[in-house]
Amino acid sequence: MSRGVRSCIFSAVAVLALAVPSWAAHRDTTQWTVIDTSTIGSSTIRPGEYQIRAEEGANQLEVVKEGNVVATVPCHWIHLDQKPEYTEVVINSNSVDEVHFAGRTEAIKIDSGMAPAQ
């Protein structure tokens, strides 16, 4: 194999190795139907259809309505003892506390009342 070909192959492998972290990131997403005005973090969410999405391990999540981010909420990831059968947005007194994802022991805990890190 010529030196030029080896150099080209090495460069291609290096580029792919640097790109792996973007492939490895897992995004969790769930639909959220809000019936009564609710809060998530310090944001007030009106009734309607939303999507909650977060990158695994990230310290914030997004609440999306019709393709637009309507809230960015600080959070942290917790470990559940068991994998839930269904995805669930856990709400207490109209305030979102956690988001559990079906079949996963990783869940989101909302950091209520805190501003997201910039």
C-alpha cells in the first residue's frame, strides 16, 4: 500500500473517530398532552400538545410545541430501580417532577425553579 493511500485511510479513520460522539448521543423524546395549565421548572405550560426532548446525560430538556422550543428546563438524570413499562410524565400538583421512559432505567428529574445553565 502506498504512503499516500495509507495517509488517506488514516485521515478518514481519524475523522470518523471524532464524529462518533455525535452519533453516540441518544435523544429521549416523548409526547406530552397538557390538560390543565402546568409548570415544568420555572416555565408555565398552557393546555395543548407538546413534546419533551432531552439528550441523554444533558443538564436541560426542551419543551416543544409545533416545532418551536417553548421552554428550556434544567434537569438531571436519575437511575430507576426498574424499567417502566410505559413512558410517563410524573406530575404533582400540576408541576412536572420527573419523566420516565419506557424500557429504560434512566429518567429525568426536573430541577424546579432554577434557571438553566447558559
